[in-house]
Amino acid sequence: MKLSLGTFKVADVVLGSGTSFADEVLTIDEQEIRDLVTQDGNLAAVQVHIVKPGEPKRIIHVLDVIEPRIKLDSGLDVFPGFLSAPVTAGRGTTYRLSGVTVVESAQLPWDAGGLLIPREGIIDMAGPGKYYSPFHETINVVLRFELAGGRSDLEYDASVRLAGIKVSKYLAETVRGLTPDIMEVFSTENRRSELPNVVQIHQYQSQGTYAHTYCYGKHMYENLPTVINPNEMIDGALVSGNYAYACFKTPTYLHCNNPVMLELYKGHGICHNFAGVIIARGHNYTFDEKLRSAQYAAKLAKELDAQGAVITWEGGGNAIIEAMQTVKACEHLGIKTVIIAYEMGGPEGDGLALLDSVEEADAIVSAGSIEKRITLPPLTPVGGRQLRLARELGGIRVDASGNLEFDVSHEMYCGANQTGFGLITAEDY
């Protein structure tokens, strides 16, 4: 399977008449976006905000982040299963707009309660808060959705997700027929027998409405671990619908631009053979289910003749059990592992760092601590005026433009991301 990926560098994004791309400038017609989005009766309105690096702004109510992409091939489409039939992705030619994202922002209902409510997500574009999310370095096209009344959680969830995908494709259509700045070919063929085989085990979260990950348009709630070609990930086979905790989130942007996956591709045929990606659900509800998932993922890695595995994962304290059991299972099969994990440790760093571990986990890359106190300066909010916090206390509204203090970084979007995307880590010394 070969995928040609063309990259167009975007230096600026402006609002204007007609949606177009020229000289590295993307022009967006807000009315065209409104017309596209509000065809769905579950969405009453949408506002388009362009937020650029260094601006004193704070994006709130962040749900998913998507990179604009299109397919050039007849019968194929990006994000298959949503805008098209679930035809296998990862082949043909795809164009992407680099340096720009589509950010979904909305206050989804809290009525259901429990752990799976859509919690607050914050991207600070300036000040100390920017280091919690690399999206402060991209030009973000923020879609602020207003929901129509009287719809179900399922309807809102599906409509917001589909709207973001539609807009992403619509923006990328501006480069159809143009010549990319960079053209790359991705393939795991041409392996060298003398090199070790390495896989990525990519653990996702899929628990229910507002906390699902989708593969070819279908949530993966009860799936066993599955082998996919990394090209399928690049081409949008995985789409995020998980809004439970913003700091642990793996947005759709990262499923396509997974740093570990791309790094393994760089070394393919040079220092290792990239043998494939194994996707597996985390946050199962019983230990037997967790063990089943871990054992099955390790078995697949062994069948791919892997000598090494890099384990990335999404979620918090519950999902770490599957991740660590996967480390253990792989090591017992002779597969050396390295895992990326967030830390806890308390405000002084002298507490319990990991909620779970196994002695086989002797190569851990830190994604930083979520228990360091955060103080954020005033910034102009985008996506709303008030933060929505502490549902377990009945809900607390806080002025999003003022000074903010948090004891933990749950609200900081991708602040403890475990795919290698974050800017925060910790080191032994």
C-alpha cells in the first residue's frame, strides 16, 4: 500500500469573499461555512473565528481539532465512513494544508452526567498556558457552534463531528489542481531482513457518547485489537469523538499526524522496519477485559514478527492498566517496549507518579505531570465567555477572560498527550 501525501504550507488565514488559496494565504468566506454547516438542523448557527499564534487569545469549549485534507482519487475520500462509504484508506493521493487546523467549539449537554460528559478544553495562544498545547503554534479556524434545541446527545455528537469534517474537506478543496510544496510517499514495503521489526500499539478511548473513537465511521466500543496500515491513519481512518478529559485527548489531527507513527516511518528501512500499527481500546471495565485486550495486542505484535513496540495511549487512570498490561505481555513474548505516560506526583512531585505500572516497564517517556498548579493570565476568550467547570459540584461558571488557577491540568487541551505531541516532560536527574 502506497500513499502520496502533498503538503501545502499555509502562512496566513483571512476572512474574505469566496474561499480560496493562493500564495500561502487561505481565504475563508464565513457565509459559505455557515451555509455548509447549517444544512444540518441540529446546528442552529456557527461563527468562524481565526486565531493566530501569539495573539492574546484563549480558545474554550474545544472538542476536536482536524487538519484540512482531500483525496484526489475517484472513489476515495478522506475520513471514510463519514463523508463517503467506508472504503479502505491509505492509498492514492492526499493533499493537506499544513499549519492550519479546524477547531470545533461547542457547549455540548451535560444532562447525562457521570464520567463521560464533555468537559472543558482550553487552548491558550499566548502566556504560560500556551506550552500545554502545541496548537498554539498553528493558525486555528475555530467553529463556534450553537446547538438547536430539543435534540438528543447522539444527534448533537454526530452533527458536531460531521460539521468539523465537512469544513476541513471544504477548506482543503481550495488546493485541488495546485502543485504541493512537498510531496512524500509513504509505504512500509522494501523491508530489510537484517533490521529489527518495530510496531506501534496505539491505544484509543471508546466508551460511549462523547467518549468514542471511530474507525471508518464506526465506534470501536467492543473491538479486539486490530492491525491497520499506518497509511490508513494518515488518511483519516480514525476520527475522535472523545471529549471526556481535554488533557489526555488524542484529536483527529493527531490520529493523522501521530508523531510516533511519523517517526517510525522516518526510520523505516534505515534503522528498523516499520511493521505496522495495532489499534486497541483502553478503559475497559473489568480486569479480564483489560487483560484480553493487552494479550491480544501483544499476540498481534508477535505475529508481525516485531522485536520492538512503542506504546501510545489515550485516557487517564483507568486506561493505564491496559497500557501497562500490554507492556508486560509484549515483554514476556520477547518484544522490547517503550511507553509514553503522563505523571501525577502531586504539586511538589514527591507523590505517586503513576497510577499503575509493571516491573517490565523499564523504558518510560514522561508526558509531564497533570498535578502541577497552573496560573494563567487574562486573555480574550474565543468560543464563549465563560468556562464550564466542575460538573460533579453541579457546574461552576468562570469568566474565561480573567486570571485562572487550576490545581490540575485536566482542562488544558493535549496538556498530557501520550502520543509524543506535547511540549511538557520530566527527566530523572
